[in-house]
Amino acid sequence: MESSDKLQTYHTVYNLIRDNTRYKVNFIAKHLGLSGIGRTKSTASKYINEMYNKKISLRPNLILKGYENCTTKAYFLKTKNRQDLTTAYLNLMKRSDISYLLFLSGIYDFFVTSRYNLSFDKSLSVKESTLMYDPIYTNPLNWNREIKKSFSKIANSSLVKGNLEREIGDFLPWNEVHFNIFDTMKNNAQMPFSHVKRKIKISQTTIKKYFLNDILPYCDIAHYFFPDGYDTYLQSMIILKTDYEKGLVDQLYKLPCTTYVYPLENKLVLIIFHKGINHVMYTFKKFEEKGFVRESLLLIPLHWE
């Protein structure tokens, strides 16, 4: 694990990038106090590159908000025959109309999202399909707290009642070019426009104008923080129903690493990063005992695309 001082610097850089996705290195260097004589922006570049190379943070993603003419759908799928499981997963991975795919261990085999209405081959059964609203990616407030202690503190908390807002915008005024730019940049909102130009063959000036004026206003930015490095954490998916959605999400900000929150029509899906499944199970068992959670289901992500 990195020293607390270095992690503090990484967390500062992460927060600066959250607010300025397409930052200039000089901007980061200035806020780190590295722009004076003998303290150049190369030091800031080193911190940024280390943070991403060690997967303490991941490159910011573009998340398209929901609009009446472009909503996101979520599907929970089960294979009809267990022998078809691997083949079904490989076939799903090949589909360009799927935006997010989780291979699961539990009562469902797959969790799939798309901005299209999907159909599936006869080997798969759709157990549930639902609208998915704008996701939340928490900014860890207690990144320097031991994860076990964070779960314990959350489990013993009281939750504020109230549900998350589920909004759909009026209209997304994009054409094919907008979608091409978005699809090229969605996994890295920092991608140089010159790289985008090579992929979609329009001028760099046009790409920049479309991105800044027409794409960013209709998207959220997902940025992530994992103080021990993304690959050191285990993941759990929790599907739950609660009348305390707002209070629950507020508590998740107290974990040391980012949590993914996916609001569905009448439930929440959480992707929680942890170091021991018992901590997650204990926390949600306590919430059920206190009446904060009506029902919950635990699944284990095995692979994701």
C-alpha cells in the first residue's frame, strides 16, 4: 500500500480531475504547488500517470444521461441450460449493442445494459427487464480509513428516508456523428481529439466543438478512486428494495473506494468493492434488521465488459 502522504496527493489529483476532466497539467501542478522554480509540471504528470498505472484511479468515463428518445435498459438473464453458459457469455461479449455486461454467480447469470431494446437467443431467458436511470459513482470521503472499520461504521448508522430521483430528459438532439464521438470516447473522456480523429475521420476542430458543446452537456462523468488499487478489491452486486435510498447512498460515500449505484424502476443495484464478503453481508443484514432494507439479493460478479 502507498504511503498516506502519497495517497493524499493521488486523492487530491483525482478530485481535481473530477472537476476538470480534460485538464491541463499546469492546472494540476499549480494546485499541487509544483509550478515554481525547480518544481515543474513533470512532477504533476508523474503523479497522474502513477495514479492511473497503479489503478488507484481509472480513466473518467462518459455516462449518457437518460432521455425520452434514448433511455438505458437493464436486463437480468439466466441460461436455460448450464452447459450453454460459456457460449452465451462469449456471444454476449461480441454484441456491439450492449454497453455493459456482468457475468454473475447467483440466481442470475448475466446483468446487461443497453440503450437499445434487446432480444436474446433461445439459450437465454430474460428474468427481468427494466429502465435504468442515471447512475451514481461515489466519491470516497474516507479513502484513508480501513475498509473493515468503514463497513462497521456504516452498519451501525441510521439512514435518512427518501428515494433517489429518477428523471428522464426531454430530448437528446444527437445525430450519428455525436454517437460516433461518444462511443469512441465513452471509456476515456480524456482521449486526445487527434486519436478520435483517426477513428471517425472528421476534423479535430469539429470533434472538439461537438464534444464540448453537444456531448458533455448531455453526459455525466464517472471517475473512480481505489486507494489500494482496483485489482486488489473483490466485488459484490447487491440488488435491493428500500425506502431509504438517499440515506443508503450517503453512507456509501463513507467507504474508502468508489461504489457504483444503478437506480432501476423500483430497486437499486449496487456494485460494492470490498476485501471480505462477510463485511458486506453483515452490513446489509444489519440494515434489514433495522427495517431500512425490505429485501436484498447478493450476487458475485465473475467477469465484466
